Amino acid sequence: MAYKDPKTTHKIRERISKWDKYWRINRQQYYMWIGFVMGDQWREDESRLFERYNKIPLTFNKLGVLMNHLLGDQRQNTPQLQIIPDESVPEQTAEVRAALIKNIALDSNSKMVYQNAFMQAIVGGFGAYRVGTDYVSDYTFDQDIKLYKIDDPCRCYWDMSAQTESKTDGMACGTRTRMSRKKFAAMYGKKLERSIGPSHGTDDPMGEDSTSITFADDDSITIINDYEREYDTIKIYKLSNNKIVDSKEFNKLERRKIDDIELIMYGDEPVTVLDKRDTYRYTVKHREIAGDFILDETDFPSEQLPIVYVDQNSYLDKNGQQITRSFFQDVRDAQRFLNYLATQTAYLLKVSRYDQFMAPRKSVAANDTQQIWRDPSAQQGALIYDETQSGLKPEQLRPPELSASLTQQYERCLMDIQSGTGLYNTQIGEKGNEISGSAIDARTQRGSYNTFVPFDSLNRAIITGGQIINEMIPKVYDVERLMVLAMPDRQNAQITINKATDQYGLNIENDMTQGRYKIRLMPGPSYEGQKTEALESMNMILKANPQLFNVIGDLYVENLPLPNNIELRNRIRTLVPPEIIQAGKTGQPLPPKPPQPNPDQIMAQLKQQELQQKMQQIQIDAQQKEKELSLKQAELQRKALETHADMTMEWERLQSDKEAAAAKLQESLLKYQAEMQRANADMQMGHADNLVKILTHHPKENKTQGNQNVRS
């Protein structure tokens, strides 16, 4: 959501004004050199002067050809970024990270960006390109890191206090682009478009000389993408395992107490702090502004500024002002003088007469004679003329000859242009006098020296871009994604980054958010001719010893002029022994081969091997028999265990029956005892009754009873 912030936008415009004042001379030279090398090599006053004398200002532009040669040379240049991971990074993760950085920094679109910046630098003295992000498609939240070309580096600005050549260590930078009011209204709304009135250059500190920061007019609005770098102080720690962590990472380390001693655990390893110090951590704030409004504000995912300055070969004057130099700085006057000579030569040819003879009037007075002489294309076999009394006859005129000095001066200008740029005719494709291979190599090497400075400047800018990409990757590629990357010794392969290998996400495969990496540049051949010469040299070696193809076959194929020779190189590499490839990488000699044994030793070794095989067979048979015995023993033990289990069960059954019988016996005994007790109780009750009767018996009753008994 856009919002108005006059204070911040005014600060940004003041920053641009200071830069434009500082860079004014270089900006003027840039536009002059771009026009001059592209063919606009006559000043208006010079053109008018020549036209006044009926001379046509001709342009014999030799610099455009040299520019195309340099651009073609750069397009065939194949620099390679070398990614050096920290020792804690897994090998597979390092390979994926390297492939990802190379995919971003060296793809076809990136090469076009480098070529555009290189052209600006060699012609205008400096160039620029930008590192940014963009969504993969309109219907996704995933972003990719991309390089963007800058059509006019004069519309960029940097911090004047930047120390590196690429100016990415400054505190601010930015770009300015013009957008039509119609498009601006469609993107940001008509209300906001009407709120940004035309400034008519009132904010332009350069007056009529520059309109680069006319921030708005009746037809367009200037969009400023500003990047401001801020820093804060942090503390870093050096641990005993040579790891360096910041305060945030240090506070996350696990602490354990053992015998009242607190240990710091780095993973499963106890560590101590060897040293600590304060340093700076940078953050970059990106603001997109128009007028007094901030259209967008985000954090840029890198510690370096994203607009990379590409220098050609600048210097500082006595006031500390940086002055840029075009690659063609020293041949401007030679090119202008060449145009003057060509113009003067053309003028002399123009004013030269085309008459072939000089004749008196009377010698061509007759009508038929005049007809013959007026038509020089007529073939008469001979030209006739009229005789005169004085004996004069027509005299043949020689064609006009150019002054030898003009030709000499023209050749001198051509040599001055070649010596001033270091690009001689043999360097741009013409055949030289060299015949031997060493002479050709020497010429090639000298030609590389002449163009080393601009190529090296571009290579340093490519390194800087790779470093920015490396800093952006952990923040841009921080989720699981399927990507197509060019892996080593393979063509495009589908690789999943940040892939969780467990359900808790504790183990991450191809983790792009962790690890530290360094970026270096490994420049390849500056032009395809070096590959051709290398191929010729290897042909000479193979001609002398064809057997060496099994040793250098992969290198031979690598130098073949094929657009894609990865598969062929991989197939040929299978013929080369791995130890030879490893020796070529490390430079270490191969270990000495063991001496070859004589036939007797071979027979003895064969017998020994035969005995060893028989012994091994005997051991195998013994092991087999031992295994069978073990199985039988296990079977017997199993059966014994089963028998024992059956006996145990029978014993338990008998014990159970015995216990049941004992229980019944006990029950019968208890019943018998109960019956005996009951019987005894009944008997005792009977005795007691009898005793009661005896004790309570009366004598009369007894006597009567006795008499009755007697009678009875």
C-alpha cells in the first residue's frame, strides 16, 4: 500500500543529486563515447564546415569492428564460478548449492546481462547490472533469483564512499526508470497518479545539462528503486572446534551440567570459547518511490547492495574524483584523422576531371570527328582527328593520381588504431606471418594481454554477483522445492532442495539454508581459438603415440568444437583409469606398480591359490556339517523340551488328581469325625438321661414296680 513520506523521499532525491554532481564528467563522456563508437564521429561545426567547401563528411568507423570483436570474444568466454563449502557441509548439499549458483549466475539470460554490461564498460567506460528476485510464475509464491540488465548505467547511483570496485559495499545505491502516466495509473491507481504533479526539472541539480532526475512531467513519472544499507553490531565466537558462530547461534547451543561444570555442546561435541569479538551485520532496505510516495518497502535478502558497478579502467585525479576511461580512449583522434583523410581523398576524386584527351578545336572540327570524340564508348579501332596547319593533335591525359602522402597517412592511422587498442589485424582474424605452433601461441598470448584489463574487470563483477546470489539463497530458497539443475557430469536433473527426511523435519536433505560458502572465479578460455590450439597440440601427441588416447581421451573430447559434449566426454572417461583422472586432479604421481612375477612364481601362486581354494572348500564343508549338526542338536533339544513339557503336564495332572483324592479323603474323614462326634453326643445324651432317671427314682414306685416285675 503506497503511503506519503516526504522526509524519506527527499533524502533519497538529495542522495541522487549528490551523486549526479560527482559523476557529471563521467556521464558526459559515457554518452559521447557511446555515440562515437557507434558511428556519430563528426561534430556539428565540423560537418557544416566541410559541407561549405562541398566536401561530404565520410565516416570510416574502425572502432565498431573492434568493439564487435571484443564482444564476440567475451561471448565465447566461459567463466566458471567455483563454490568452496565449509567443511561441515555434506558433499551432496555442496554439489547442489554449486549447481544452483551456477544455474543462476551463468545461464543464457545472465550471459546476456554480462554482455550488455561489458559493452557499456568497454565503450562508455563503465556499466552496471542488477541482482533481484521474481516469482516463478503468476500463480505461485516461489521466487527465483535473477540478473537484470540496466540499459543506461548513467541512471544508476551509488555511494561515493564505496571502497570496492563493484561499489556493493557502499551504504546506498539505486536506479531510475521512466514510466508513462497511463501505465502508472493502471498499476497504482489514478488517484495516486494525479497526486504526483509535474516537477519540470525543479529537482534537477544539473540544470539543462541533465534531465536524469526530472522526477515527473506531463507525460511520465520517474520510478526510483532505492537500496539503503544499514548495520548493527553483533558478537561472534570462535569455538574450540574452529567453528565461528554469532551471538544468536551461540545462544541456541545446548548447555549441560556435569559435576557443577557447565559444558557447551556443539551437536554431540563439547566445545569451549577460544575468542570473541564485535563485528557488523548489514541489512539492505529496498524502497520503490515516486514523487513523495513510497510505493513499496521490503527487506532485500543480502548484505551487499544488489546493483553491481562494472569498471573498465578508471583512475582518481588529484581531487579524488573517479574518472572513467573507455577502452578506445587513446584512439579517438586517430579515428577522427582517418575520417578527415577519407573525406579529403573522396573530395580529390570528386573534383578530378574524367576527360581522357586534351585537343585543339580545329583537330575535332568536323561533324563526324566530333561525333566519335563525344562518345568514348564507341569502338572505332582507331581515333581519327582533323589535321591542322600547326600540326597539333589531341594529347592523352593520364588518370588523376592520389597524393602518396595521403595513402601513407591513411596507413599510419590504421596502425595507430591497432597499437592504441592492442588489437592488431592478426588478432581479429587476418592471417599473420607465423607458421610454427610456438609462434602462433606467442601471438595468441600477446593478444590476450591487450584485452586482459576489461575482461578481468567483468570477471570481478561476475564474482561479486555470485557472492550476492550466495547470500540470497538461504532466504529465497528456504522451502522444499523441486528444481532442474545441471549437476556435475550430468545434464539437467530434477533435484529436491530442503527435503525433510523424517516426519518431524529434523533431518533436511540438500538444505540450502545452512552452511557457509566462498565464491571464486575460474576463468575459462578467452576465445575459442585456445581450444582449437589445445586440440591441435593433443593431435600431435596422439600422432606420436596413439596409445595415449586411453589417458587423455576425456580432455581431447572436451576441446572438440561441439555444442554439448557432456555425454560423449562421460563415455570416453570410462576408458580412462580412475587413478589417472585422480592423478590429473591432484598432481600426485601414481603409486609404483608391483614387479611382475616370473612363470615359476605364477605357477606357485596358482598352486597356492588352488590349495587355498581347496582349504576354503574344506572349511565350507566343515562349516556346513557343523551347521547341520547344530540343526540336529537344536531339533533334539526341541524334542527334549517338548517331551519334558509333556512329562511336566502329566506330572501336574497326577498331582492334580492326587490333590483331588486327598481332598475327597479329607472330606470323608471330616464326615466320619462329624458322625462319630454326633454318635458320641447322642450316647452321652442317653447316659445323661439315664442318670437323671436314676437320681430322680422313688422307692415306692420302685417296689411296686418291682412287684409288678416279679408277677410278671
